[in-house]
Amino acid sequence: MSWFPMPAIADHPLRYALVNELHARPFPALAAPCMAAYVAIKEPVEAQNRDRGRDRAHLIALLDRHGSAHPQPEATHFSGPIGRAELKWESHTEFVTYSAFSPGVSVRPFDPAESGVFPADWIAAAPGKRMVSLLVRVERMPASHDDMLAAIDDWFVAESLAVSAVVDGAAVIAGDFRIDPAGQMRFAVFVRDGVGQRRIGRIVQRLCEIETYRAMSMLGLNRARDLSGRLNALDPRLSDLVSALDVMDRSPEVLLDDLLKISAELESLAVRCAFRFGATGAYEALVNQRISVLREERIDGRQTFSEFMMRRYDPAMRTVKSTETRLKTMLERAARAAELLRTRVDVERSAQNQRLLESMDRRADLQLRLQHTVEGLSVVAISYYAVSLASYAAYPLAKAAHLSKEAMMALLVPPVIAGVWLMLRRIKRSMGH
């Protein structure tokens, strides 16, 4: 079989960049035992519009402490060594994450010194605030199942502890989603012998992502609580306004002014909350997806990560969704109220127009009557002058016929009046035509 070269054709300028994006964030390769320190940093306000150059400068400051290589300009991810640890940096829409993977584990479980790979002064200088900080302890699975459960019970708070076997029994993960006195959240991973380093890396990465996306999505809960207070204040105002639409003693102008104020505030709230609620939905989907790919199995009746989320996390997300739905419903109610108010104004305007037309009809009828009256007076006035003029012309004839002046004028009056009347009628018909 012979191969023929493809004809020369220019590549799309984004072709390679889009393909490389599929391979941009590889999972780390970890060997048990090891320790992972993880930090997510977010600016408190308008993080999606932040200066990403400051994030890169903060990363370079950490790399320079260890004499490590710098990332490429405009890079959104980076991996490289910092001392004994392997650093992984990622820039996301609203936050940046730092993961440091170190071989071996300390004698003291979750020793705060293990987070020292990220110096305190460097953390304090971050262009944002610490959103997530956690330690993941990766050990080989003990020979005794009871020893593993005893260690888990000793490390975590039983009331909120979640434990499950994941990835077809390749590992057991545990965590209580609580922040310890050192400011760290803790997770433990017990790995069976023979599990590949890439699989271990995926499990650890999933745990970090679950906590990060959970924390980011919970921002929507605070926004929903604040929004609920404003909606509670606006809801009765909108209800009262809708109830007043059929009360005729309230002018449409006053109702319209109130409706505009309510609608403007609702639109403003919708604009301010649109991004956060949209992001919350996206983060929630990522949390559920990351948990599902772990393929959890229950251990000794303990609650799994998915059950923990169902009991604690899902209600918070339902609150966000219900608040978002309530805001949309109130916007729709305001729009319907505007339509009803517009209908009322149109009806009242139609009634005013009808009254105006009736008034115009009455004025036209009066004007016609007046016109007829004036027309009769005009015939009399014109006839008077016409008789006077005709009498001068007919006087010689009257004298020859031995008629007095009075008799002659009396004879002239009927034909003159008839002629004037006919003349005015003719003029009137010609103007009407």
C-alpha cells in the first residue's frame, strides 16, 4: 500500500493550541508513601477579571527561592521541582492552585510542617486570599483492615467522617471536611500494593479538585442568602403593586413609578448574581463528576463521600438554585405587572379618546347648527343689499309702469332672496365636492 503526501494546506492558527489543551494538565505520578500540600488562592472580588500577571509574578517568586525554571509567558499551567517537592501550578477562571508533592510522610500524621513547602510570608504576599488549603497523606494500605480503620478514626472527626474504597478497590480514601487548628483540611489515601503511580496521582488530584470546587460553589450560598434578604423586602412591595392594579383610585403614573423602581432593583440584582450563580452550577457539576469517577464502594457501613455531599452539600446547592429561581420568578412577575399596567393605561386612554371623540361630535353638531343659522342670516343680509341695488336698476321701469317705489321693491324681494339662496347653495355644493 502506497502513501501519498497530503496536499499543502495552511493550518488554522489555533489548531495546535486547541489540541495541546487536551494534554495541558496531566495528572501527577506519585509513589506511596508521599505527601501532597495544596493551596488555592482567589481574589475576593471580581476574580474572573483579575490581573493574571500578578499570579505569574507570585509563582515566579516561589520558584526563585529554589532556583527553579520559570514558566512560559502567558502560561496557564506549570510543573517543576522546588527542592524535594514537585510543584504543579494551574491558573483557572477565578483562582490559581499550587500543589506540592513530596516523597515520604512524617511520623506525626498531618504535621503542619508538611505545609512549609509554601512559606508563610510567601502565602501572605499572594495576590488574593487563601480559599483552600489541605494536606493529603498517601500511605500503603496496612495488612490489617482494622489497623487502617483505627488510624482513620484517630485522625478524623467521626461525626463528619467519610470513608470509601475507590477505583475498583485500588485505594481507600478518608476525610472529614474540617479545618484543623493549623488551618489545613486533611485527607488520607491508603493504596494497595501494585497500584500504578498515575492512578495514585489521579486519586490525589480528584480529592484536591473535590474540595476546591466544593469551596468555590459554596460562595453561591452566601450570595443566595444575601439575595434572599433583598427579595424578602421586594416581594411584598411587588405583590401590593399587583393587587393595586385594579384599584381605580390609584393613578397609573404612581403605580408605574413604583414598578420601575422594583424592576430596576430586580434587574440589578440579577446582573450582580448572574455570574456567581452560573459558576456555582458549573462547580457543583464538577464536584459530582469528580466523585462519580472515583467509583466509591462502602466500607463497614461508613458513609461515603457522595453520601456526605448528599446530606451536607446538596441542600446548600438547592438553596442557591431555589433563590435563583425565585429571582427569575419575580422578574417575570414584574414583567407581567408591567404588561397589566400597560393594558390598564391603554384601556383608560381608549376611554379618554372615546370621550374626546364624543365631545368633538357634539362640537361639530353645534358648529353645523351655527353654520345653518349664519347661512340664513347671510341670505337675509345679502338679499337686503341686492334688493337695494336692484331697485336702482328697476326704478325707471317702475316709473314707466306707474308703480311706486315701495311696490317695486316688494316685487323684487322674493326673486332676489330666491336667487341669493340658490347662489349660496351652489357655492356650498361646489366646495363640498
